[in-house]
Amino acid sequence: MKKMLTLPRMVVFSLGLGLVASLAVNLLAAGWVLGQRVAAPHHMERGMLRQMGRHLPTEVRTPLRAAMRERRQPLFEAFREVREARQAVRAALAREPFDAAVLEAALARQRAGTAVLQQLMHAAMVDTATSLPPEQRQRWSEAPLWAPGRPPANMMEERPPP
């Protein structure tokens, strides 16, 4: 009869503990990676576009989404450029010694990126409006998205807004 090899309890316990620790670290790493993907800026941008879409009449959403989908790659590139420009602004503000020229360049880059983003979105709006009958364009013009708003007068004041 063969003699079975038995390991000391401490070795078995250590191996089990190592396995549990490894599993915990792997799950933690997987959760972090998934969290980064879910919270990635492009998801925020999609959320922003989705939020804007909620204020549109139902009959406008589908053609506008199609027009945006046609521009998906340039839109994502423009969003990325604006994100990177914002990071450059943050870095320029935190830089020591402070260099106003670096901040001005970063802000100019952000303005240029925002202009490209607006051009792409406005082109999608023009394409959509062109395809709509007059009554749907009229309903679109009455969407809360276009309602006049107050300028943030208290933004520069030290007291909190009411």
C-alpha cells in the first residue's frame, strides 16, 4: 500500500491564506479597472449628451442621435482634446513657479477644443433640423434646453448663492 504524503497543517494553512489573499488582490484590481472604465470621462460625456437629449422632444432624439453617431469618432476626439486641455490648465495653475504664458496657452487650447466640439455638435443639429418637418422644428425650438437663463451674477461674490 502506498503511503500518502501529508503536509504540515501550518503549510496548508499558509497556502490557503495565500490563495485567499491573492484572490482578494485580484478582485480588488478587477474592481479598480472596471471602476476606472465606468467612471472614464467618455462615459461622463455620453451622460452629458444623454442629459441634453432628455430635454428634446421625442421625435427629435432619434434623428439627432443618428447625426451624432455619424460624427462619433471626431466627437470623441474633440472630447478627448478638451479633457487634455483641462488637465493642462490644472497643471499650469499648480505649476511653481507660476508661468502666465503656460496658463494662457492651455486656456487657448481649451477654447480651440471647445470650438471644434461645438462645431461638430452644431453640424449634427443642422443636419437634424434639415430633416425635420416644420412642426417638429417648432417643438424643438420650444425645448427647455433653449430657454433663456439668468447669468450667474453671484458667481464672483463671496457669499453663497441663495
